[in-house]
Amino acid sequence: MLLNNSGKEKGLQMNKGSMLRPEEIQAIDSWVAKMGKHHFFETTAQRMTSATKTLNLQYEMIGHGYNRIVYDLDNGYILKVALSEIGMVANANEAHIYNNCREEVRKYICPVSEYDSGWIIMKKMDTSVRHAVLDYMKLIKLEIIFLKYGMIPIDLRIANVAFSEEQEMVVIDYGLFTMDLKSPVFRWFI
Ligand SMILES: Nc1ncnc2c1ncn2[C@@H]1O[C@H](COP(=O)(O)OP(=O)(O)OP(=O)(O)O)[C@@H](O)[C@H]1O
Ligand SMILES: [Mg+2]
């Protein structure tokens, strides 16, 4: 996949701007510009404080990881904003994977509806995972399915899956998955 300096895939422009207001997109752009100036060793908590202040979004924050902050758009969709360079690449990677993966695996990854530099909008999934033994077995089965269809599911773990309305296990964080051994994701591993 071709990425420009901001980690955005060239030619991949899905943003129809339908769900976010122009001023919200502007706030995200301001944060992304500031984010680059933040120190690499800054903690996630420090970045979160800085991000939420600059973003000043009126949506409920429903989660975060090390690399992205997640807001509930309250319309069945969630917004993920990058907190780091890895978050930028993860957003671009998810948009790329969702649009280019094989049909056989698409039903196991959370659908992406909009994407632009630094942010992505995905369907909201049920994250009240029960962590039952059965879920761990499903996770292993899922891992085998991805591998079978040529996708390497890096960082696939129970915290990165949720359930669809049909109670199907789906991956909500596939930002480090890859279909390509030359992917920028491998910069961190090789
Ligand atoms: N599609 C979704 N539906 C509902 N909640 C979500 C969704 N995507 C993410 N979340 C919530 O936000 C949290 C963080 O999202 P995500 O794992 O994508 O962030 P991340 O920063 O990439 O994570 P990591 O620390 O693994 O890099 C999730 O653990 C989950 O609670
Ligand atoms: Mg995660």
C-alpha cells in the first residue's frame, strides 16, 4: 500500500463528509497537526488529555487504546481519531483492508464507512464481550480463517474483538493486520 507522509494511502479517499460537521473535521486536522509535534515518549494519558482538549468534540468518548481515541457518534457508528503516528497508519490500514480484502474475511472485520487523514468512522459493535472459553475458541478459529485467506492478523486478541447484531465475532481493531509482507506495519517488527 502506498502511504504519503501523513500515513494516508494515496488515492484512498473515502470521506464523504456525511457524518461529521466541517468544524469537527477542522478540529481533527488541528489535532493531527499538533500531534506530530508531541514527543514520542509521551504517555497515552498525556496525549489523551491534549487530544480531547484540542478536539473538543461533543460526543461521548467510549474507549481508547494506545494509538486511538474512540467516540460514539450516537447513530450506530463510532469515530476513531489517531493519538500517534501508529494510530494514523492503523486508520489508513483499516480503510485499505476493508476496501481491498477478500469477501470471505470481510464479514469478520468491522465495516468502515468513512475515512480521512487521522480519522475513521466504523460501525459501532457490542464490546461487552463475555470472555468465555467459547470466545477464546472463536478467536483462534478467526485467526485461522484470516491466515487461510492470506491476511496476517497481527495483534488479534480478545480486547480487539466485539460482536455484531447477529452475534458474530468481528475484529474492531485490525489496524496492524496486513495482506502484504511489504506493508509499513512490518517496519515495527522486522
Ligand atoms: N467498532 C467499535 N465499536 C465499539 N467500540 C469500539 C469500536 N472500535 C473501538 N472501540 C472501543 O475503543 C477501544 C479502542 O479502540 P482500538 O482498539 O481500535 O484502539 P487502538 O488505540 O488502536 O488500540 P491499541 O492499544 O490496541 O493499539 C476498544 O477497545 C473498544 O472499547
Ligand atoms: Mg486495540
